[in-house]
Amino acid sequence: MESSQVAVVGLGRMGSAMAGTLSKAGFEVVVWNRTSDPALSVAGTIGGTIAETPREAAASAPIVLTSLADDRAVRDVYLGEDGVAAGIQPGSVAVEMSTIDPSVIHEIGALVDAVGADLLDAPVSGSVQLVEQGNLTIMAGGTAEALAKAQPILDALAARIFHVGDRGSGATIKLAVNALVHGINGALAEALVLAEAAGVDRSAAYEVFAAGAGGAPFVQYKRAAYVDPEAAPVAFSIDLVAKDLDLITAFGARSGVEMPVSHANLKLARQAIEAGLGDRDMSALAVYLRDSQKRN
């Protein structure tokens, strides 16, 4: 196995973008996806190789990145005779980058350890655009040795890498980060609709938000989506917002933390999904609130 090789397992928006960025950085990329069309598209674009199974992908490279939808998808990809844990080679590192419950990290990590490989939980903060720019923020949990092995790969994807502690701490801080992001998103949607309802032009209101004390990076890069919601591409759907907040509130309950703001945002996301907006970008929470105001 050459150090220039990397496997990317899971080709959703983020996984596909990671494969492209790594290819541009000079890595030989092997890809696998549950359905074949994304694998064919990504491999054709970057000149990569398609693995038949997660096991084959994991056996092909010393670093295996997995970017998947949820806990169940991660278990499906790591477990079983065709899973990552069955294929990964001694001394290799699996880098699990999904937003999942920290307990799943410990479950799959035990299987990876058993074959003499290592597992990092290294979820990310950032958009597809930031992946393409190599400007993600990565939060890594695991051993310093595993992080050092994966560092050249992660450096191609991220502007900042934080080693936040032992295995499981990356997944934990990712849930905390997303609690903050979804809190900002819910408050931003509410504030914008309030300003509009009182007669302030939408673009003017957003200009003030972006310039003021609340003008976080999230507020800056979601400007176009909020100002022109019908033209907004789906960077992160409301369905995934609800999935995140389900994870966050459940983890909070197990940790003895009430999470009242996250519960309120989960309720709002579920209402937007019931209104048929689940596949819209997370900025469409403002669309839901605007429409609700008209109905009332």
C-alpha cells in the first residue's frame, strides 16, 4: 500500500466533495457507495477506482475515510463480512467523519482495534464549498499516533484540525457544535421573519444581521440562501437538521443536560418537515415561519 492512497466510503454531498479534493491534492482515491450511480460519477470525474464492497475499499488503502448518513449506515458499513472492519489492514487508520452518536464510535472502534488497525472519530464543521477549498474544521478524537498517520489526508481537507481528546470526543464535540449551529439557524430564521413582518426589507435586515454582533461565519455564508430562498441549493436539508437534533437531545438526556434550545429547534424542524419542507435547505425554516405567519 502506498501512502498516496486513500479510500472514501460514502459518497453523499460531503463524501463526494472530499474524494474530489483529495484527488486534486494528488492522492489516489478508491471509492465505494451503497448505490452505484454516485460511485460511477465520482470515479469518472476524478479518475478513481471503484471498490465492490466496503471491505475491498478498506483493504486498498492505509487511510479509510467514511462519511455516512447516520448511526445505522455507519454500523452497516463497518460490520459484517463485507464491512470496513473485515477489510482494514493492521497499521491502517479508519477515519469516521459522520455525525453520529459517540457510542457508535466505541462500538466500531473495538472491531477495528481487534485487527490491529486504529480508528479516529473526526467529524467536520463546514460546507461542501469549504471541502472544495480545503478549509474544513476537523475535530478528531483518538490517539495521537492515529492522527499523525491520517494528518496528510486531513490537511488536504481542512484549514484547522483540533485533537479534542480520546476516541469518542470528536463525535461528542461535533454534536455540541451542531447544537450551536442549529441554534443560530433557528434564531436567524425567526429574527429575519420578525423584521420582515414589521416592514423592514429582507435584504436590508440581513445586511444589519451580518454586520452586527450576531454576524457569525454561518450568518455570512447563508446570506444568499436566506435572502433568495427559492434559489437556494440544498447545502444541508431540514430532514438532516431534525436527525442532528434528535441525536443531540438524546445525547443530552444521557449526559444529564436538558438542552431546551435544541428541543425547541427540533420541534421547529419537525413542523417544517410536516409542512413539506424536509428536503429544502435548512434556511427554509424562515420560509416555514413566514408561511405560518400568513396562515395565522
